[in-house]
Amino acid sequence: MNKAKTLKRHLGNPRPFLSVAWDSNDIPSLVSVNPNIKWRDINWKQVEVRVFKLQKLIYRASSRGEISKMRKYQKLLTKSYYARLLAVRRVTQDNRGKKTAGVDGIKNLPPMQRLNLVDFLNKRHLKASPTRRVWIPKPGKDEKRPLGIPTIYDRALQALVKIGMEPEWEARFEPNSYGFRPGRSAHDAIENIYNVIHLSPKYVLDADISKCFDRINHDALLRKIGKTPYRRLIKQWLKSGVFDNKQFSDTVEGTPQGGVISPLLANIALHGMEERLMEFAQTLDLKNTRGFQKSKQMKCKTLNLIRYADDFVILHKDIKVVLQAKTIIQEWLNQVGLELKPEKTRIAHTLKEHEGNKPGFNFLGFTVRQWEVKSTRLGFKTLIKPSSLSIKTHYRKLAEICDKYKSAPVEALIAKLNPVIRGWANYYSSVVSKETFYTLDNLLWRRLWRWAKRRHPNKPSAWVKTKYFSPYKTRNWILNKGKYVLNLHSDVPIIRYNKIRGNKSPYDGDWIYWSNKVGKYPGVRTRIAKLLKSQKNKCASCGLNFRPTDIIEVDHIVPRSVGGKDTYENIQLLHRHCHDVKTAEDLKAVNFLKTPVGLKWNFKDVPMKKDV
């Protein structure tokens, strides 16, 4: 019996396994490993609290170098029933790729199968299955990126391993790495760059690692992992192979993109890059004004490496030091089977032209550059703006939407444009973007005017203006139709972002710091920020604090389908899994209202948030 059939049998499927979820009521209770337990009756607050306590102990033991104690906690966490419950929930409910099947064809597990999978994780007698290769296009490019989709069993097991491994490595990771880490974002990296260069112009090595995920050396990665309880499982996942168009191929290098644990493994593989650079910085010949060598600590501060996943920059005021650092980093990357991408690696200066390269550099969609001015004491000014490529790509996407919806209703066009505008503007809301926002609003208005005129070629301009651009509040010339109003880039306020402090991690248990941080990330809508403040950063259903990695959703206390209003008194913030439970309960209540027995009961009798 192959693994897929074994997994289906243990998950308790009494009939052919479907590609979509079925109603759990259709499944006999006898197929459940423990028929006395129901998924909706689990005390998830207790589950999360207990698991987090163990994670915090792992984090503290790792930060103190207490390896034996840390391994003991990790083994305890792996065997924990609560940890297995949490791993399965993250894979089957919270994960955005829960509807994507691996080579076993299983996806969207209903509650009873989730419980059986929790029990099945404790046995661990199955070997890792090959991943299913899926090719997705890279944004703005003709190239495609390979994704490896593991089976539902492997995904749940990877989530369980990640629960135990992530606190260990969060205590060890270097302070200037920001990609694929909880509580850290691209804006932290950009703000760090600003802090490094805003007082002094510097040379910069803007580098990119060629096919980072696909070329990581397995032996080098396993050596870094060490004698962890998860070593055997990780080795299986690395060597599991891949199915591409029904053709199997072995994996001799790289980590599969698309796996739950793959980003963590990539960060582990690249760990040590900054440490090696600091060793080189300590050997630099730097003297103070009195002719004495500077301390090692001061020398390390002059050389900076800031990394986000496989993109990184090296900054120093001396071009010779930057060139030496490039050679050292290339040698270090060769040890883990990686190399720099020549076409994406360049050396520039933040203020002046260098060897034909214009001042400044692009990083994570931002353009970082300094300009000579006479109005400041330093003689220059550091400005970070959206990159020209990002602006062009964004406007092209808006134009494509307008072309696609030429004959669609205005409401449909606005509903399609608003999320794109809001998401892009929020991403750049922490840098010098106001002028760019006004320019994009102007370009979009010109296109929308052509869109409106094309629909009515025989009508005068005044008529078209009245129909599509009627006055809204204090504004003219804004596309609107009833309650549907087009969002403007310029409506998003510019708010400076404060980067994360030092080696802070969500696993350190500092809830005061992280509670204030969650609502201030760039991209968090004003509505959500206000609700976070009013709810004291806690979920209205389970009462747990929102963490940076949690998926937060807006819920209407009284559903809009039965007359609930879209006001602050009628909305609350919930975890995604809590929102799923609340939605299911609302549907039952709505169906009850439609029955003759429940006609006397009214949804308005449900207590509002302010009354609870």
C-alpha cells in the first residue's frame, strides 16, 4: 500500500477521497479516532497558551546557550498533543495554501479528518513523500518560479517541527536579517539602511544570490542544524524528490519552495554571513583623530550588512573595503553551494556617480539615494522613494484592470481597483511617496476619463462627468457610484516607521512591546488600527493577544446579510480560525431565522460589542 492510500485509510475516509471538503455529518462517528472530541469544542486558548510557554522556554534556553535543556523542551513539544493540534490547525485552517493538494490529492480536511491527522502525526511511520512541482510567474518578469507542494501529512509535520525549531533559531539569528522572520518586514530593513547612511554617504554593494532556494547544499545545511531532534525528518524532506508533469526527479540540492519549513531552512543556511563580515571588519586599518587604532566594536559599526531573504546590501564609506567584503561573502557563499548573481550585483555610491552607475540603489522595491543640497548642515539629504520599476508595474496593473472592465458596471471596476491601490499605497506609506501618489492619481484619472468617454461617445463631457464623477463630500472628479467610491493613493497618510529593536522576537514574551507594534506596521488600515487599540490588541473571541504572525480578519457582529451595519459598533477583529467558527455559527442562526420555529427570534437580540 502506497503512502497516499495509507494516509487516506488512517484519516478515516469511508468513501473515495474527494478533492474538496465534504460535510462532516456524512461521515460515521466510528471513523474518528476519538469520537468524544469535536474540533469546535477544543479550548484553543489553552492550546495556544501551553504551546507558547514551551516555545518561550526554548527561546530562553537557546539564547543562554543551554543546549541540553533546549533539546529536552523541543522533544517535549514535539510529543505534545496541544502542539499537534496547533500544527494541524495552521495547515488546514490558517494557511492560505490549504486548498492546494500535494501528490496525494488531499486538501481541505473537514473537522473529523483534522482530529485523525492529529493522532496520525504521533505515529510518524511514513516517509516523506515527493513534492508536487507547480510553476508560477515571477511578478513583472517572463520567468517562472518553481514551487514544491508537500502532502497534507508532510505539511502538518513540517508545521510541528517549525513550532519547535523557530524559537531556537530566533534566539540565534543575526540582528540585521529581516526576511521570513516573525515580527520583521521589508520596512525594518529599509529603515535600518536609512539609519546607516543618513549622516554619511557610503558605497554600497547591492547583491542578489542566484537561485538561493534551489542550490543550497544539503550537507552544509545539515551541519548547521546540528544534532537536533528534527534532523532525520529534515533530511527526508530535503531528499524526498519532486514530481513535475508526472516525472519524478531526485533532489540533490536546494530546499523546496512552497513548504512550511522552507523559509526557515533558507534562513538557517544563510546564517553566519554577517558574523563572517564582522570578523573581517575587526581587521580593518581604521585610526581615530589621535592616530590610534579604533576599537573592534567601532570598526564593526563602520561596515554594515542588511539582508532580506536572498537580497542583501553591504555599506561602507571606503570602496576598497566594499570590494574586499564582496570577495569574502562570495567565498562564504561557496561553502553552502551558493553564488552571487552577476547581473543583479552592482557597486554604487549613495551620493555620487561611480563607474557609470547612477547614485543610489534599488532594494525591495524602494529607491535609496542622497541628493546634494545647501539647506542642510551635512550638504546632502537622504530620500527613500518607490522605485521607478515598481511605479511602472503598479500603473500597468491598474491600466490592465481598466481595459479588462471596459463594459463592466462602475461598481465592479471600483471594487477591483480599490484593493490594488490601497495595498500598494500602504506598502510605500512610510517613505517619501506623496509626490508619487499624486502623480499616480493624476495618471489613473486620465485613464478613467478615457474609460468613461469611450462608454458614451455621443454624450457631452458634462453629462459624463455628472454620471461617473459626481461630487462626493468635498471633492469633485472622483469616480463614485452610490456607496462605491474609488480610493486615492494620496489619501494614504505618510507615517514614519520605527524599526524593530535589536534582537527582539515575538518569543521573548514582551507583550507590551509587540502589542504596540502590531497596529503600527505599514499597510495596516486605519480601521484595523483603531479596532486593535479599542480591543487592547486581543481577539474578541478567544481573548488571546494578536501576534505579528497571526492572520487578522474583520468580523461583523450582526451579519450584514441580516441587516447588520458596517459601523465600528458592529465590527470586531478576530483570528482567521476564530472568524471561521463565528461565521459557521452565524449561518446556523440565519437558517434558524428562516424556519417557522425561529421566526420570533431576532438577530438584534445579540449583544453588541460595547454591551459585552
